[in-house]
Amino acid sequence: MWEKMGIQKRLLISYAVLIAMLMMTGLISILMLNRVGNNLSKFYDYQHQTIVQSWTARQAAEASMAEAMQSMLDSDPTITKNAITVVQKEFDSLVTAVESVYKTYGGEEEDLEELGKIIEYASPLLKQICELAEQNRKEEAYEILKTQYKAAMDSMREWLAYVGAVSDYNAQMSVYEGQVINFIARNVIVLVIIISVVTGLRLGFTIAESIRKPIEELKVASEQMASGQLNVSLTYHGEDELGALTKSMKSTVSGFAHIISDI
């Protein structure tokens, strides 16, 4: 095969193969790094955010309970009103955090439906508690708080803890998947580099041999002719530059032989 190609073409093919191998290595590296980057983005944009928002919602649930209790403990209407304002603010924070969890949670939708049901149940209770506290009907407000609202907030905290645990597991799986991809990427890149080096060496050796052998044969033939021997052996039959040179030398040897025989 090599004998039918010019020397320049052989070298160009070897360069093209090496460049292709290097491009393949670079492409694999880019794809693997992109996959790892996507995993990190997924970890931050989803699992991490869900964990943070579920923790924020739990804090807001506890704060709403504490402020609701505060609104019933003080007889000063101003303090009661301020506590009610804080209660409503904390409950709004709870709702906002849960809505954020809806967008980023990677678990079952049924889990989020439970959170929605608890909010729907607790919202009118909280409104009733605040109205009773503001009317100084604090015993009635406390009874609703103790028997119904507290149970709803306890259930909310339990579900949020579960959602946080699921997100934490998903986060660990994302990190583990990223580590696996990173490990595979390193091995694939090392393998491609090894294959590239071996291919390059083999290709270079083959091309070098395809050039060295006919040149060595021509060298020996030239030395024989210089010493007066015309029965030289030229066996190379190629269609490249060395093949043309071999044919030219054969013609030269044949011409010298005819001249000598005529003499």
C-alpha cells in the first residue's frame, strides 16, 4: 500500500492521523468535563437549593408557632398586634420557601402535595388564631393553636425534614455520579493518549521503514556500481519517488552494461 503513495502523501497521512487522535482526545475531554459541570449545576440548582429552602421553611414554621404564642402571652394590644404581624410574615416566608421547593425538588410529587395540603389547612387556622388574639380572646386562640395549628406545623416540619433528606440523598448521588464520570473521563483520556502514542509510533516506524529500505538498497547498488560491479540487485517496485529513482538506476545500470558489452 505504501509503495503506491508518494513520500509527501505518507507523511501527510501520518500527520492527519495524529491530529485526528488529538482532536478526539480533546473532544472526549470537553464532553466529559461538560457532563461533570452539568452535574455540579444540577447539584446546586436543585438539590442544594431544595435543602436550603426546606430548612428555611422549617425555621419559618417554628417561628410562626413562637410568635403566635407570643401574641397570647402579653396583655399589651400593641405587642400583640406586632406579634401577629410577625406571625403572618413568617407564615408568608414559609409559603414562599415551600413554593421554591416545588421548583427544585427531585423526589415524588406526592411529597409536595402533602406540603400543599398542610398549608391549605393551616392558613385559615392561623388567620383565625390571629383574629381571636387581636380580639383578646386568647384562650380560644390558644386552644386552636394547641389542638390544630401546632399539629399542622409539626406535620409540616416532618415532611420538610423528609424532603430535605431526599434532596440530601439526591445531592450525594449527583456528587457520586460526578466522581464516576470524572474517573471514567480520566481513564478514557489516558487510553486515547496511549492509543494515539502507539498508533503514532507504529505509523512512524512503518513509514520510516518504507523509506529506509529502498534507500538502503539504492545505497548498496550505488556502492557496487562505484566499485565496477554492474550485476546489482534492485528489487524495490514502488510508484513513489523512490520507485522512480530505482527505475532510473536500473536503466543506468542497463545502459552501462550495454556500453561495456559493445566495447
